Amino acid sequence: MLIIPCPWCGPREQTEFAYGGEAHIVRPKDPDALSDEQWGDYVFMRRNPKGRLLEQWAHAFGCRRWFNVERDTVSYAITRVYKPGEPAPEEAR
């Protein structure tokens, strides 16, 4: 069982959380100007690294807040948890 440390509630079991995908994806400034291929890339194409990844999680069965997690996709080790608006760890991007 993965234990995720919520920045507001503390460590909880993974079953309390909902995964939100890769963090820090910037929405296009003018989505109407994108071609279908560009829009598809924005919606579906994500990094899938073997190693460190920045992710979004929501504490669905707790405080219901969103936050970011720096996690290793191989070992599942969580190295950092930070609130939205806080700077992302540069080494993981």
C-alpha cells in the first residue's frame, strides 16, 4: 500500500486519493487556434519517464484538496509533496 502524505492532513493510505495525472501541464493560450493534431497532443501526450515524475493528486476522501507529488515511477518512493502554487522541483521536470 502506498502511503501519500497530504500537505494538510498528513500521511494517509492511497485509497483515500485520486490520481490527477502529470503536474504542471500548461493549457494553450488560444485553444481555438490549435489544429486537431495539436489539440490531441495537448490532451493525450504526456511524459512517461522511468524515474522521477511530478504528479497531481486529490485527497478525495479527506480534505478534498489538490496537491503535487514528486514520485519515482520505478520504486514508487515519494520524495516531495507540495501545495499548488509552490515552485516545482527543477530536477524532476
